[in-house]
Amino acid sequence: MNLRAHLTACAIVACAGTASAQGVVKASRLSASLASEAVMAAVETCAQQSQAVTAVILDSSGVAQAMVRGDDAGIHTVETADAKAYTAVTFKVDTIELVERARGGTVSSAIAKLPRLLLAQGGVVIKFGEEVIGAIGVSGAKGNAIDTQCARAGLERIKDRMK
């Protein structure tokens, strides 16, 4: 076999291996214990400020991993926290940033049309390196981006163990 034929055969084998590997996609997500700890920390942080909230973590596919409804949190906060997390993971950006963009008129009109999307602060993306692996949504606090602060506090609690 000449060198050219050998290189061609190697390239075909390499491409075939790559093609079959493209049929499976692996996705990262938080462990159940870290997700549970993060939502609890978010709810506790808000409770320390006399805010009754619900916190939800979704993976990158929008599937719920953990949820805690705080004492005295309204029933609507469960669905709203989910929608905030879903919006953050869908757009791969914290929803407080989307709210700011909306003030400038640069947010997708899909937010008003698609189910589970909500233009409200309180959704925070969860990243592993640069990869968005999920989002946490918090709902129920009254004003001044407190939902976002509590969501970030929940992630802060677990960040050193996200490896």
C-alpha cells in the first residue's frame, strides 16, 4: 500500500469513528445533592430577609432537578420560579439581563408567545466552565431584584463543589 492510499484509509477510519460518536450527546448537570442544597440555600437566604419564596433548579433540557417551596410562599411561586429558570436556561442568560435588554427593546418576541417563558428577574444560569448546564429560578420576594440575589446565593453555596 502506498503512502497516499494508507493516508486515505486512515482518514476514512477516522471519519467513521467521528460520525458514530456524533450520534450520542452527553449533557452535564448538577448532582441531586448539590441541586437540593442550592435551592434550600436560596430559600433560606430569602427567608433571612423576611421573603417567602420558592426555588427551582432545571437542567439544560428544562427538566426539574430540585424544588423547595419556602414556608408561607404563595402557590403561584412554584410555577413562576420554574418559568424564570426555564427562561434563563432557554436564552442561556440571567433573566435580570433580559429585563434590562427589554427596556432597550432588544428581547425576542418569543417570550410573550411561548409557554413557560417569563420576562422577570429571578432566573440565573448555572455554568460548568463556559457550558450552561441548567438554571435556578426564585420567585416570591418583593421587589429590588431580591429573587435574583437569593438565586445567586444558592449557587454561591455550592460553587466550590461544582467539579
